[in-house]
Amino acid sequence: MSEAWPTAGSADAVAPVCYRHPTRETYIRCTRCDRPICPECMVSASVGFQCPECVAQGRQTVRPTRTVFGGKVHAQPGLATSVLVTVCVVVWLAQIAIPSLTGHLEIYGLAVASGQWYRLVTAAFLHLSIVHILFNMWGLWVLGRPLEAMLGRIRFVSLYFTALIAGSTASYLFSDPLGAAAGASGAIFGLAGGLIVVARRMNWNFSWLVGIVALNFLLPFMVANIDWHAHVGGFLAGLAVTAAFTYPPKPSRVAVSVVAVVVLLAGCLGLVAHRTQQIRDDPTYGSVFQLGGTFPDAGNFRPDHF
């Protein structure tokens, strides 16, 4: 049943009131449904004003803007990158305030083998010096923002954490169980690999990026205590995941992306399980796991790789 509003020329004309606020007189109407709306309810449109309900209905019928690779375009395209940088900085300040925190969260081989697999994630938010965190956060900021804008927030976060876990897995797989490692380098190398794939896909000139990546791969041969295994693992994962995000045809892109991420994470899980059993079976470390198969946190033990 339609609702008729008195007109100014009718005998019983009264001032119309806002349909949401019956005590407020108004002569402004929604351009879509023609209901009276007060200044509080008015939403500016391309022509005139609309009521909140019509605006909500319009949003449901309008398809969201997508990036060239299908990611949703957000008003704050670098939000995820900013959050990751903020988390790393907050953790760095916590490391300064609580010196033992590093030992509880780093990749310490024997501790991971005892079942503390969470270290494979937490270690990527730790840093060992001001130079270390400044360099990594610069890389995260420079590489992360354009990738997030091109891939969309969900794909970007998926890429970051897949590369993070792949880098940590490589570090755990090939490092001395008595050594320790920390840092976001594996994930950041994954972003570098991802940006190379995007640049190749878009036919951009990315020789400068290849040069920077090559230089960083050479650093372990010039600077001691750099965990290059994490760099390689993260970089290869970044290449693979981003290729799955960008190269498949549009109808199958989401399915291929999900499968790629799941397969890579499952592969990392299998490698971690294999390395864990390898360490526990090693006579050199077997006595550590005799009492219930656990190993205490490293406490003040400082990582020797980053």
C-alpha cells in the first residue's frame, strides 16, 4: 500500500516530517523513494540526496570495484601492510622491555622439535637490532604497499603468511638444532618474489627489483649470521603463490589460488614433521626428549641468525 503525503496546495496540508524522525519537519525528499528525510538522514548522491535505506540497497546491487587480479579495492589499500609494520615495531619494543621474550618466541631447533611449532610464526615478528628492524620494515613498506594494492588485502595477507611459514620451515629444516633464528626476512623475500611475478605479468620493467634481490642473496656470503635458508624458502613460496594468484584465467583463479596456498602450507607442515622426527631420533639430542618429550623455553638465549 502506497503512502500519500499531503501537498502544499491541499486543504489539510501540513509540513511533511522525516520518515525516520516524525518530530522533524522537512521539505527534502529521497530522490529514489521520495520519502521525506531530515538533514541527519540525508546521504549525498550524484543527484540530490538519498535516505539510508536506499543507499544500503544500492550498495547491495552495485558490484565492488576489483583490481586487475580480482582483489577487492579498499579505501585504505595499504592497511594490512601498515598493521604488519606496527605489529613488528610493537614486538620489537616488547623485546627491549622484556629481554627474555626473544628466547621464548624465536626459532630454536630443539624447542620446535619438542612441539613448540608456534615459534615458526612468532619468530618472524622478532628483530635483533635497530638496523635489523629498520631494514626489514623498509622492505615490508616498499614491497608490501604496491602488492597489497594490486592483489587485494586477502591475497596479500595470504601471500605474506605463506612466505613467512615457508621461510621458517626452510630455516628449521636446514639449520643446526642448537642454533636459533628470528626476523621477517623470509616473508619479505616472499613479497619480493611476488612483486617480480606481478611485474612480469604486467610487463613492467623490474630489473631494479631483480638487482636488489640478487644483492640480498649475496649478503650471506659477505655478512655472517644471516639465515639464507629462510630467504630462499620465502622467495620461492612468494613466486609460486603469486603466480597462482595472477596467471590462471579469471573463472578458475580463486580455486587455483586456494589450492596453491593449501598445498604449500601442507608441504611445509610435512617438512616440519619430518625434521622434528629427525631431530628427536638423533642420538645427539635424544636425551633432551626423554622426560616427556618437552624442552624448556630458551629464556635469555640470543638468536645467532636473522
